[in-house]
Amino acid sequence: MKGTVLYGPRDVRFEERPDPTIIEPTDAIIRLSAACVCGSDLWSYRGIDKVTKPMAMGHEYAGIVEEVGSAVRNIKPGQFVVGSFFASDNTCEICQAGYHSSCIHRQPGAPTGAQAQYARIPLADGTLVATPDLPSDDLIPSLLSASDVLGTGWFGAVAAAVSPGKTVAVVGDGAVGLLGVLSAKQMGAERIIAMSRHEDRQKLALEFGATDIVTERGDDGAAKIKELTNGFGAHSVIEAVGTQEALMQAIRSTRPGGHVGFTGVFHDVAIPGEEFFFSHVHLHGGPAPVRRFLPELIDLIWNRKIKPGKVFDLTLPLEQVAEGYRAMDERRAIKALLRP
């Protein structure tokens, strides 16, 4: 098969790779119906996360099951499936508590890389969720989004304790932040403030349910949130970036007793202890337990109640994956969809 390999900063190659095979009896092999580039891939692409050897890329996946191991009972060849970027058994105490991304048997959800024609998925019975039938082509982008960015945005809203009647602010206007807006809308938030400086992303945020747009950043952005909320701050804030500025903007935008749900992977983040102590802000997040939410998200997509696939504003053939990275790195695209 052919797949994507990152050799170093801005060195993405689409090349011949070994065909994935069943290694463990709990494995499945899937043929990707679509792939995509994730914002988190850009940390390595830009050289912020160091790449010391060629690395197979891609952790978001949806497609047709080609083969399963001898111990797989619930997933069958021919099914269309969606899975998480972490494989989990869905049976351990941690999974049962809803934190599949910290499963005691956790491993990469697509260790052979999902920006490819095929992928090996470990712990198939616990990781994969099948759709009711084979989906129509127009549903595939939205189903693919559930594998990471929708599930992550949803977790950000859950971690921020979004509920009916609340005011929610979203820091970050990438795919996760935009789908955090959609998630907050689905959870009944009364007011949703999207923080964005980019007109195309503002437009999509409004389409997903945002009621206000704030263009200021950092302390100015936090001050604007306070101004819009009678000086109190938002009840819930979703942080979808992972930088020092974004996290502090989120904390400072939250009212005492409010909640910050963080989903951005932290890079060089340090929280001032005394300020946080006196803020009375709840802080919760981490790698999203996407598998926990997949059944509900797939149902919403299947019944066309949400269309998260709109975050894909660039579609390319899989062999042009390097252009997908460039477009997202240069902010010419929110999220690049790759079709085999």
C-alpha cells in the first residue's frame, strides 16, 4: 500500500509502505474510505515535537473492515467502522468510568498510520464502532470527524460542564474549537462566544451555533468575555489550542466556580499557582476519550442532526497529502480531507 511518512520538519512523503497485517488476534484491518490531516500533526510537521526517525502519520480513520483477528467477536468484515485515535479494550475499570484514552491497555489507534490506504486497528472490539449500514458518500466526512475532532470538541464541552442555559466561550478556531461550538449548541448552551480572527472560521462558527464573535486574544480577549458577561466571565470555556496564552485566556475568561475544558495538547504551559488558587475555576481535560462518545455521535450524524464534516474545507487526493499539511500550516485550510 501507499501511506504518509514524516521524515522531519515539513518533509512529508507519500510512499510505499508495508501492507498492514493481523499481528494480535484482537486486531482488525480496515480500508480507509477517507483520511485527513489533524491540527496536532502540525506540532511535528513544524518541528516543535521532535521527529527522530521516519514516522507513519495519521490517527483519524473511518472505513470498511477487510479482515479481523481470531479473537474479534463484534466487528465483522464488510462493516463500515469509526474508531478513536487511542485503541482501548472498553472493559477495564478506567474505560468503564469513561476515560478510554487512559485505558490500562491503551495503544495507538492506528499504529500503521491512517493517512494511508489501509490501517491496522488494535483491540478492534473495544475500539471500533460500526454504523447501522454502509453510509452514503456525503456522510463519510462527518463520520471521519467523529474519530477525533468532533469527539475531542465534544469532550471539551463535557469537561467544561456545558449544559442548558449556560454561557460558553471557545478559545481556538481550528476544527476542534469549531466543533466545540457545535457540541455546546447540541448540549443546550444559551450563549456561545467563539473567539476567532478569521472570517471563514467565524462564518462556520456562527453556522454551528455561535451567538457572538470575539476577535481579541490573550488578556484582551478575556477582558472582552468579562465585558459581555456583566463582569462575571463565562460559565464554561473550551480551550482548544494548547499554548500558554490560550490556556490563560481560557482561565481568565471563566467566572469563579466555572469550568475550563482543555483539549489542546499542552506545549510549554505553566499555570501561575496563586492566581489559579484564587480563581475558583475548575480545570479538566486531556486526550479525549472519543470511544465513550462514538455511539451517540454516530447516531447524530447518521440521522443527519449534525454535519460536523463541514470543517473539511479542502479536499485532496490522498497522494497530495503534503499539500494538505502545507495548507493547514499556512492557515489556508481549517482541515484537509484526503480521499484514496
